[in-house]
Amino acid sequence: MRSSVFIWWMLSAFFFLTSLLYLGWNIVEHGDAAAAGEIPWVRVVEWTGLLPLVFTTIMAAMIAFFIQKWHASQKGVELAADRLDADIDDEDPEMGEFSPWSWWPLALAGAAALGALALAVGTFLVPFAAALLLVSLVGWTYEYYRGNFAR
């Protein structure tokens, strides 16, 4: 966890320095024209490039802050990834039960694909996609209630 916090803070610092470098580069490149009065100072900075860099800095800092606070709330418990003597199986949690024979995820993906196709081609396909989505969700949810795999 400490390594993750460190990596995210370093990414935040990197993006902050990159945005400062980008801002400085724009000022050096176009500062002469602004000082001569040819263009206003607001147009010196290329906002299309600077704002994404600033927002990336903010997002990386938010993730770093969240992970740091989460690690502090765990009372300093180290993850298996932070220990040098950890095995591969130490980090592998129980993910739940998934049926490898189930066809319902394929039908659900087909419903999502048909919904995307409905947005691209025409809205007349939306009811078909919604019906297939509903049938797929109900089928996948109640898969273990009927048939050979009923519990």
C-alpha cells in the first residue's frame, strides 16, 4: 500500500511539473507577441493542453489522497504486495461463484451490442435491445433456481 501511495504522489508531482513546463513553454513561445501588444496575455497560454494536464494532476492527487487515507484507516495493515516474503496466493481473494457453463453472459453482451447498434443505426432497435437485456438479466439471475443446477 505504501508503494501505491508513493507512486500516485509521484505521478501527481510529475503531472504538476509537466503542466508548469507546458505553461512556461507557452509563455516563452508567445510572450514576445503579448508584450508587443499583438495578442492579449490570455491567448498566450494554450488552454487546450494546459487544462488537461492540471486536471490530471488533480485526479492523481485525489487518488493518492484516497489511498493514503484508506491505508491509515486500515491501521497500517500491509498488503501482501508490500511484503517481500509473500506468496502469489496470499493476495488472491475469493471472488465468488461463477458458472463456466452459463450462456447468459453471452446473451447479455448481445443485448448491450444491440443497444449500441440501436444508438448508431436507429432507435427502432431499442425495444428489442431492452427486451433482450431484461430476459438476459432475469435468466442470469435465476440460473440456479431451475434445471440441473437448482439449489
